[in-house]
Amino acid sequence: MSRNPMIVRTVADLRRQVAAWRAEGSRIALVPTMGALHEGHLSLVRLGLRHADRVVASIFVNPAQFAPHEDFDAYPRGEGRDAALLGEAGCQLIFAPSVKDMYPPGFSTQVAVTGVSAPLEGQKRPQFFGGVATVVSKLLIQCAPDVALFGEKDYQQLLVIRRMATDLDLPVEIIAGPTLREADGLAMSSRNAYLDPQQREIAAGLPAALARAVERLRTGDDTGTVEAEGVKALEAAGFGPVDYLQVHDGQTMERLGPGPTPPGARLFVAAWLGKTRLIDNWTI
């Protein structure tokens, strides 16, 4: 496996290399990223190598999924570091286009996925899933992989991408990788780098609160009561505001409760710690 992946910046060069691999009979995996890589991303590369012969990773901070007040300009970037990490994980090709290449002058198309996108992030960040579905559909068309890999940490996003790929008849298998966590349980995220040392210590309270809530839900406690007390626990730990802590169906994203939690449910949370917004979800 190469420790120095090739970097291409145009769709033509991407397609040329993928076509050469296909001519050799290789299967192709795609791992879309916005860079600022951590072990969670690299685990998707290694998972891709179990399903394909070649792994392509894209690095593109997608402006279409950021609202004007969000952190597009501040989002961490470091292509050299990311390329080295990807090479060590077994990635053979990096697609790193410019904003102008992805959204040339006159670009006016957006992919909108309804249903699974409506609650939670769809309410709190109305522009988000349209930006995600548009850029991911472009990447899947540009690369034409056999499989594409996404992490379960962004579980609602995963459902949106699966729905989009199914509805548009894209010939790609969407594979989910498990959420990777730090030693204290915090889900790995590029935005964790925003936390100062005191905030990073407080952040461990997020997975701890989720674990307590999930345990109660598994034993049959009322969904609404657990949600409300979970929000209070996060606020007491130093989080705020808490955008949501809710139980939804793990396939349809339908809101669940009150009463005992049915099979197939997941607990979703988004909470602020200073200027950093952390999200997570646990299966129930």
C-alpha cells in the first residue's frame, strides 16, 4: 500500500485514474471527507479495503452545507497531514477539488431529500442536508465507486445519503462504519479540536449522559421522562444550549414516545459547549 497517495484536483483526472483501475478489474471504494482527519475517517479507509481493491478519499470542505453564521472559514484544514494519514491507512488516491471546480459559475442545482432529513439536524440546520446530498451525489457520480463509506456518528446524514442513492438509482453500495470514540467515550470529530482543555474534560459528560439515558430506555422507562432528564443532566454538566436529546426510529427517523422505547430506536443528541457543537447518537 502506498504511503504517498496520488492527489488529483479535477474530475477528468479522477475519472482517468479510476478508469485505469477498472480496466485492471479493480473494485473502487470512496470515502468522502472534509479533511481534518482523525481515526474515525481512517477506519473507513481500512473498512473500504475490505470491500474493494482501491480506495479513493475526497477532501473537500463543502460550503453548501454551512450557514453564513457557521464555521466554514474556521473549519480546520491541513492537506499535507491528511494525505500522510490517508496513505498510511491504505488510501491510494485523493480527490481534492477546489470550490470553483465543484460549484462552477452558474451552478444552480440542489439535491433535496425529504422524510429522513426533516427532524433534528433538518430543523436546526435547514441548509445542511441539501448541501450534503448535493455534494455527495456529485462525488458519487464523479468517482462512480462500487462502495462508499460513511460513519454512524452522523447517523441521520447516513440515512439521507442512503435514501438519495436509492431514489436516484446510483449504482453504489453505501456502507456504514461504527462510531469511533476517545478513551473517555467522546465520539471522534474534527470539531473536537475547537475544545479548550477545560471544555474537553466537560465533553466526556456527553457520552456519559447518553449511556445513562440509553440504559434507562432499555429497561422500559418512559421516553419523554428520560429525554427531559437527560437534557437537565447535560445542562448541569456545563453544556448549553442543548439543541435536542430525542429518541427516533433508526430507519425512518420518526419521533418516538411517550412510553417504552420500541426496538430499532436510537437516541440522538446535539449540544453546545462554548462555541463548539457536539453531536452523537446511540442505538437503543
